Amino acid sequence: MREWWRGAVIYQVYPRSFQDSNGDGIGDLAGIMQRLDHIASLGVDCIWLSPITQSPQADMGYDVSDYTEVDRIFGSLNDFDSLIAQAHARGIKVIMDQVISHSSDQHPWFQESRLSRTNRRADWYVWADPLPDGSPPNNWPAVFGGRAWEWNPTRGQYYLHNFLASQPDMNFHNVEVQDQMLDIMRFWLERGIDGFRLDTVNYYFHDKKLRNNPPNRKRDEHLPYAVNPYDMQEHKFSKSQPENVDFLKRVRALLDKFPGTTTVGEVGDSHKSVPLMAEYTSGGDKLHMCYSFDFLGHEFTAAHFRSRIEQFFKAGPDGWPCWSFSNHDVPRHITRWAPHSLNAADLGRQAAALVLSLKGSVCLYQGEELGLPETDLRFDELTDPRGIRFWPEDKGRDGCRTPIPWDQGEAPNGFTTGTPWLPVKPAQSALNVASQNADPDSTLAFYRRILAWRRTHDVLYDGDIEFFRVAEPVLAFRRFSSAGTMTCVFNLSAESQTVALTGLPDNAPLDPMSQNATLTRKTLNLGANGFAFLALPADAPVIRVKNSAR
């Protein structure tokens, strides 16, 4: 029997922006419960909750001040228990963010650690002496700008923070810290959670020798300079250390005590993300799944998709990826990939068809099912510290985090009776759920159809994948197993493309889920952002795909 997470579709809920139940302008757990039927109607397998634990919200919950308490802006532990029960009653699993690479500086552990070099938690965070001239111990930068070291006069030392200065890094070289984090996970597992999305999973360990990072030799040749100096280094010593693997084995050993639970690790490393994904999920004794940012950028080519997927399964043939095109950290893909399409609706449907036909599990970010584009915000509307610091070259992450428009009419379209924490703009308001529910040709209706269609094709859950050598901008591959074969062809452009299908049985039809595609004998014509599926029995001859360039 297939493990439920293998090939599962995970729907990411960003609680602040999903549904507000009390009029304070911020989404909450009670609001999520009000909208569970919407999630269930999509046909997804699982919900991923972005952080709901207690936090001063300097980084919107990714700065935790109490790991076993729900932040009051979202509700209570009782609300959490009710949400789990109501989701389970609908056949939906729930996983939650665990942000353990760092805490908030308001956490009692850090408040104690910063007082002296000899207290009980003195070594729970990463502390280092200054260099003789008083400067930080090395050249490591912070993701959100500036140096990754903050001075503490009480201890006469610097502490490490890979993100904000108010997010000090935990010292995972200390086994007590590892034990504490595993106890926190156990707390939530015992409450009925189905697993965890592990934030910044490759950041847990740092180089004990605190060696300087080398310069980045993979700079983006299209940029005259780095918007963020963080991108000017190869982060060889500040993260992605080999000691991480042994801790991930401890995490897996804990999860194995709670049958049916799972883990999804976020790998943030621009130099070796796919090999790390494979390493962290191979062998059956570490994480169940990992995802990286490889498909969360602007590159939209067949070569890019093919190379990353082939690289993963070559490095970790028994590992398991989780692919996504959007999340709470990047501009929405409808906007990122707009230059490759004539209209957003066709692009949105093609993106859904593509990610749902790849080998691996899938994360869908709330609002993808509506075809939401990135929200264009003014500087005075921003809340994200990254956007505020690097504006306007990097507008930060608020544009993908604006509230879901539920009802027809004017903003905030039923999200709140108060003033939303981020505005709902006209472009998003027009794509509200109510209007799309009433339209059988809407993007929302398409998501429901393709998710239902995918459930009828077992080969798309765990079948192998083989890519065809087809010239850009066509991406073509087949999924195959004892359950059958599915040939998948995508035109990743706004220009029509023609491909030849050899070995195609006479009168074999295109699957109705295909879009902007026609099949004339053995010639497949794909319009702008067109895609085609051909389903055949497992013992059918292999279809080969080629175009005029091959």
C-alpha cells in the first residue's frame, strides 16, 4: 500500500491571510475552520499550516518565542485541536511549520543565554568572541541584510543570526538543543498533527571553526550587482553542514514512533539544493520529502525542469521530492512566468498540469487555485523586513501574502470585517472565490477537475519518469508503471509548437484534460501554453516525442 504522503498534494495555508473570524484584520484558526470545505472541495490530501506558534511577529511567526503555545492572534490550543479534528473528519491531513533553526530573541532560552557565559543555556545559541579589532568573528552575512553577527555587551560576544538580529540561531552542536527540539515535535505529534514542514532545514548546523565563506562564483550574469550582498557568497560554512544528517535521522526515528506522519524539509541553498534534497530523503532513515527553490525562480525552460528532476533521481533514486511553483517566500508564478504566456489563465492551468504530473509530491500555495498574480504594493503598505530593506529592487514577500478574496464585490471580499493587515487590490479582488465557484470555466474549476483526474491515474503518484530529448520550448516526458503509461507534452511558450509522436497507436485519443492541443494522426499541435496527455495501458508501445529540431 502506498504511503499517503508519496505523491500527495499539500495545500499551504498562510494563516494571517486565509480567513479572519474576529474582525482584527488578521486570519486565524477559527477562520481556517470556516473555510475547510473550500480546501476539501479542491481534493487535496493535506494542509500545511505556516507558523501559528507564539511570536512577536518580527518575521511573521518565523521568530518563535514559545514553541508549545498558539499565538493569541491565531487562537488557542483548543482551536488547534478543533482544526485538526475537523480536517481529519474531511479526510485531510495537517502538517505544521517547525522553525527550529532559530528562535525569537524574546524566547526565555535566549533571554537566559545572553546573561552570561556560564548559565544553564549559555551554549544553546551560537556565540563567538570578537576578532582583536572588535569586528565579528567571520564574514558571514545575514539573509535579510548586514552581517550575521550581533554584539551582546553583557557576554562580550557576538551571537549568530542567519536572518534578523531578533532571530538568534540555535546551537545544534549542543545535544541538549537537539533533545529539546525533538521534545517540541513530540508535543505536537501527541496532539494529533500529521507531521511537519521543517523551515530552513539545512541551516541547523554551522561550521564549528567559523571559517569564512568563499565568494560566489555562480553570480547571476544578468545583474550588474547583487541586490542583496548575501548572494555574493557561497555559503559553504554557515549552513548545509554534514552534521545535519545525523540530526535528521533522529527526527525520522521520532516520526517513526507515530505511524502515518511525515516531514517536508525546506532546503535553501543555491549551490547544491538538489543534491541536498536527495541526501536528506534517501535511505528511508531521514526526511520523507524535501523541496528547494529551484522551481520558485524566474527560469521557465524545458532544460531547467528536466535537469533538476533528473539530477534529483540520479543522486537519490530512493529519495522523494516535493515540487512547488509558488509559496509565501517568492513572487507568485503567474507573475514570474508571465513573459512566457499570452494570458494568465492559460499559464495558470499549464503550471497546475505540469507540477501535478511530475514525479514527486506537490505543494500548492493558497490562491494558486484562483490564478492570483503578485500584488503590487506601495512602500508604505509593506510589512516584510526584507522588502523594506531592499526596496525597490527587491519588493519583499508581501506581494504573495495578501489575503484571499472570498466574496464578490469590493475589497476585502469577505476576508475580514475589519481592515486587512495587507490590502486586497483590484487585480486579486476580481478573482474572488465566489465568482469562480459560479463559473465552470474558471481557474478554480480547472484545479478541481485536474486534481480529481489525477486521482484516477495511479501512474502519476508513483510511476517512474523518463524525459524525451525535445528542443525548447517543448518539455516532454512519460510516466510509467504497472498501472499504465502517461505521455505528457508541454509548450512552455506563447508561440504555437508542433511535435511528432512515433509509436502512437492508431486512433489513440488525447486525454480530455489536455489544453490548447490538437492531434492529427500522429502530429501534435500545441497552442500558446498548450499541453497534452496521452494515457495508454502499461503494455502499449512506448510513444516517442520529437520536434523539427531533432
